[in-house]
Amino acid sequence: MKTIRCKIEKVNPFNDAVYQVLLRPETAFDFQAGQYLCVVMGEKDKRPFSIASAPNAELIELHIGAAVSESYPMQVVERLKACAIDGSTIDIEAPGGEAHLRHESQRPRLLIAGGTGFSYIKSIVEHQIAIGQQVKTTLYWGCRTQDAMYFETIAREWHDAHPWLHFVPVIEEAPANWQGKTANLLAQIKQDFVSLNGYDIYIAGRFDMVGAAREIFREIGVEEAHLYGDAFAFIK
């Protein structure tokens, strides 16, 4: 990874627990859809976040889950807010990660996001759109509540605009007028698929969810060489 200085264009809350951050790198850098960067908080304090923007985008987008009780990500949000106010810059290290989109593959794709894991998936989908790729893609996004599904509108727009992409929103606590599934994310996927053989699967979310997903998917034919997620490097 190389060090890149960035200006902070925007730090806006999606809701009371997730922030959208837009960075303008002072020097361009190449990355692949689905990679991550590290925000440099100190010489030995570098904090990873998925890049939510596609490789062709002018700005670098991050989605940072930072409820008040979660000091580790909130420290990053506060630093970025301060930089945005006083016009100072922040360093990032990028790119990192091996769970990037294998765009040469024509196998059907299953994209799975838990919470802010959607940032990883957003980069992949927007890159598919940018390069005009129409590989059959199913996107599951699971959250506890509808409010937590902070970018539901863009996912539904993809679904409506691109016949090759099917969006399945899954929440655990649904209002009466909810247009989607009401279930646990992994339980819903297990119910919907007899077998995962033949799919390229990309997954991001909390490490415990990703680890549980692998165990469940092994029961329904996942090919682990085609199961991609940076969490697996940490939960072997």
C-alpha cells in the first residue's frame, strides 16, 4: 500500500450510527472494486475501511459505522470532521485486500452485506455498472431495522434500472409496510438457495456474521475458492 494525502470533502451522517465520508486524494491511485484503505491515525494506528466508490470515481467514498458507544470508529469520524472544518488533510494507505471483484468471471454473483458491509458491495456494483457488465447478480443486504439500511434508495434504484441485478433487502424488525424480507440475513439466504455451487460470493459485515456465513454456506455447497471476503484473513 502507498500513502496518499487527502482533503476531506464531506462528513455527513446517513443516520445516527453511520457516516458518509468523501475524500479527495491529492494524487490519484489505482484500486480494484472491493478493496479497502487505512486511515492513518498515528504511526502505528492505521484503521481499515472498505472503499465504497468505484475505481473510476473522482472522490473516495467511505461508510463508517460509528454509534456513540463505539469509540474506535467514532475517533476517526471526529478526526475527519475536524480536518473538514479547518481545511487540513489526512493520510490514507491504499489499496489493500484480496476480496476484490473478479470481473473476468462470468459465473453468477451473490453479494452479501451486513450493515455497513454495504460499502464494500457498493464499490463492486458500481464498477459492474461503469464497465457495462451484465453478469447475473443477486444482492442481499441485511440490517436490524429499516433505518439502519442507510442507502436502501440506491440499492432499489440499481434493482429497477438493471435487469441483471436483483436486490433482496432483509431486516429483522420490519414495519407493517415493509417491502422486503423479514428474517435473519443468513437464515434467509439458506432458505432461498438449495445450493451455492457455481456462484462467486462476495461478503462483508461483522466478523462474527461472516464466519457464521461460511459455516452455513458449507452446508449448501459453497466453493470456498469462490468465496471472497477480507474478514476470512482474520478468522481462519
